[in-house]
Amino acid sequence: RNSNKKTIKDTPVTLPRPYAEPAAISPEKDTGNFYTYTDDQGVIHMANDLEKVPSKYRNRMKVTRGGKPRANVTPVVIIGNQVIVPLTVSFHGRSVETRLLLDTGANVTTVNERLATALGVEASDVRSGRATVADGRSVRGYSFTTDSLNVGSRVRHNVRISILPGSGAEGYDGLLGMDFLKHFRYHVDFERGVIDWGV
């Protein structure tokens, strides 16, 4: 398969720019800290090891203190009231690490076309339908069934997610909706910059 060009609609879908998968986020240490920094290109990075943070960014990084078992805490990026969640999407044995915006108002999880392309989703893998977006409009979209969605230690299998043109923005590739979140108890700790699954 050509991972840079897939036919998701009736016409080929090509990436507007090379898709750069976010750096892998290693499992958190039980009592370690999380480090968040923004590089010169405006890309947000997270790490659980200070050695992974380039020295030139250390004077402006955010430090989230650890101390809880790693299974109960997932580091996130918080910008104002927005919570950007790192996760792994798997499809047909292929996994891509990405970030989605946590949205309790979204009934379903959505991704943009470039993430679908990175996963190798093709026309034969999707079904068409309509979805209602935040402003109430009904838009045409496509959906496919993932192998799994993983957020930290939390996982759901066979989640059907929608491909919506324009879903996502700078720093994230779509919305993490209630079709995933409703299965777990969680609390967003804005002060520490983590999702606490141990509530």
C-alpha cells in the first residue's frame, strides 16, 4: 500500500504535508516527572525523562510532578481549557501515535484524513454516513473500525471512529469522544497536567 495516497472518498486523498508521527511517549515512571515543552516549530512534546528534553528548551518547559502508579496517570497537554491527549490508534495491525482533543460533547471519536491515511485506511475499509458537528450542522463523513484505541493503560477494541474533513487543528488530529471516555472513570487534573484514571 502507498501510505502517502489513499482513496478514502471518491477522489484520492493526499496529505497536505508529510505526516510526521508524534514522538513515542514512553510509559511513565511510577514516581517520575513529566516534561512538556514546545519546540521552535511550535510542536508540543511530552517526555518522562529529563534527558529527552533538549537543553535549550529546559528553561521554558512545564514539569508535572509524578508519584502515582503509571497505570493510573496519563500526561496530557493543557492549553487554556483544551485537553490534548496522547494515544495510539491501531488498524489492521498498524499503529500510529497521535494526539486528540478530549471532547465530552462529541458522541463519537473523529480523526482527520491525514491520520486515516497514515493508518493505511482505504476506500474498501470505510462506510459513508452523516455526522452532526459542534455547531449543529450535519456533514458527510466516513467511518472505519479500529483494532484498538489506547490511552495510557486504558484500551478499547473495535471502536468505530469517523473521518471528518477538517477535524483537528494544530497539535491534534481529531476529537476523543464519549464512545471511548464513557467506559472509564477519570478526572482531568489541570494543575498537574494529567488524566487521573484512579478516581
